[in-house]
Amino acid sequence: MAETTFADELTASPALFPFAFQQDSDAVEFLRLSRADYAKASFLDARMAAPSVMDDSIPWDQVQGAAAALPRSCHFIFHISHVGSTLLSRLLGDAPGLFSLREPKMLRTLADVQLQLGRPGCPWNAAEFNQRLDTLLALWSRTFESGETSVIKATSFVSEMAELLLERVPTSRAILMVVSPVTFLAAMLDGAMSDITSQAERRLNRLHQRLGYEHWRLANLSPGECVAMSWLCEVSSLHAAAIRFPERVFWLDFDHFLTNPAGGLAASLRHLRIEADESTVRALLAQPTMQQYAKNPESAFDVGTRKQLLQQSLEVHKDQIKKGLNWLFRTAKLPGVGRMIADVQGAVERPFDDKH
């Protein structure tokens, strides 16, 4: 019997997961994952519990050659952070016909490199970047069952790549997840500020690039203003993708989803071209997923808990929330910003029955 080669194993299923680039040797570290491993992982990065590592890293040229014949066929979830994207990814991953991947580490690497293209120290030129992106999209498109489509949930700052990713996979569709500025301010100020501070400089630079001029200095922004700036940065990235690919995106406000989870989930499935009747949607929502903290399913968490925490934050952080909202009110007067915010608000206010 012929020995199974790396190429055979790589193309047969997602069991070999491309985990990380090794820049010095231009190789890829792979993990061995079962379908259950994918389902369990909230993040496909260093936060995974005791993953099985492939013995040897594989040179990039060999990876690229082995994946050359694989198709690129996947969907995406883009979001602004802390808006229920992990919960939606888990629900969709349980639906027939879909296979969920949550926050591949190498997608974040590509997002970092994209911002460096053409600058000194960038590891790849534009052609190399595009080749690597296409190869990885092909690998992330693999599924365990025929007839399935993978759904890649990106990290929030990967939203900057939303247009490019939709361009690279012409058959793809995307769900764009947001919440209102008030909800975002309350959620982030109440314990998630590390997500804001770690990306603040980068997000401000991205926002300036989209506006076409520099308007603020990070040192002059209060915590609430910094959260509001982060909301505007990521929403503007999603809006740009929606303007370019209006028929391929579906805006989903997480608060609206929680008031009508059956309608929101059904609309999300329809947008991803999955036909699911009412009984299927009810069965998906009846699973423990809706009563668990999606990032850590061992912890109980539900709509009531979330509402209580947000109400507490609205009171505790009311001064910074007011500063953030005032910053957005002033910023909305800049050319194009108010119209963009109005476009997004209009998109998420449409009833689920009117959406894709």
C-alpha cells in the first residue's frame, strides 16, 4: 500500500491546520485537529488547549504546491469586537452545510503584513502576499464533509481586509456584526479595555487613512473617546466592504439578534445560502450554546446576565460613555462620516424578514 504523503493528507480534509508562519525558515507549523477540536476551539491560536502539533514544519513552497489545486470557497464573519460573533459562529457551525473556523492566527498575521506592504521591513512583497493569502484561503476552505462550506470568523481588526477577502473569494458572503455605540462603550469599558488599548494606535492610523487626513492624537483621547474611535474605525472598514459588495453582505446588530434570535439566525443562514426550516432553527437555539459564554463554554452566560452587566456599566462608566458619544457626535460632522454612520444604522434597523 502506498504511503500517504503530506500533499494527500493536506488536501483530504482540514485535519492538518496551518497554525503559524515561521519567518526565519519560511515554513509553516501545522496542528492536527479533529472536527471536535475545531468545534471546541474559541480561537485557533495560542489559546487552544493542548493542540497536537505536527512533528515537522513544512517549507512554504511545499505547502503552496500541495494546495495549488484546492478551490477557494468560504464565507466570513467580520465584526467590531465583543458583539456576539463567537456565539453566532458556534450556532452556524452546528447548522447542516456549514463548518466554522474561529480566528485563525495566520489570518491576523496576514492583516499585520497587509498594513506593512511596500514599507521597509515588510516580510513579503505584494505578489508574495497575494500568493500566500490565496493559498491559505484554499486551506481554510477545506471541510470534513462534502457539500459543506467553511465560515471563517475573523479577528476584529481583520475587518480592514474585508474588501480584499471578499474580492479573493468571489462566491463568498459575509455577515457584518455590530452593536450601537452605547452598547459598545458599555461593553468595552467594563472589562475589555485591553482589546482597545492594544489596537488603539493601529486603529487610529487606519481611521486617519480612511479619512484621508490626520485629525486626532491618541494621547489626547480619553478612554471613552478611544473606545468610540475604535467603534468608528472598525465600522468604517465594514461599511467600505458593504459599499463595494452590497449583495454579498448582511448587517447584524447583536442586540437585535438577542431580541429575536430565531429571526436573526434564520436570516444569517439564508444569507449564507443555507435553507433551514423553523424546526431546524429552533433545534439550533435549543442547544446549550445560548446559555454559555461563547468564548468559554464552561461558564454560564445568557441574555439576562449580559443585560445586567451592561446596565451596571452604563452607570459605573457614565462619564466616559458620555465623552465617547460626544466624540462621535462631533466626528459625525466631518465629511462623509455622518452619512456612513447613518448608512450602517439604516442597514441594521431593517427587520430580519426583509433581509437576505
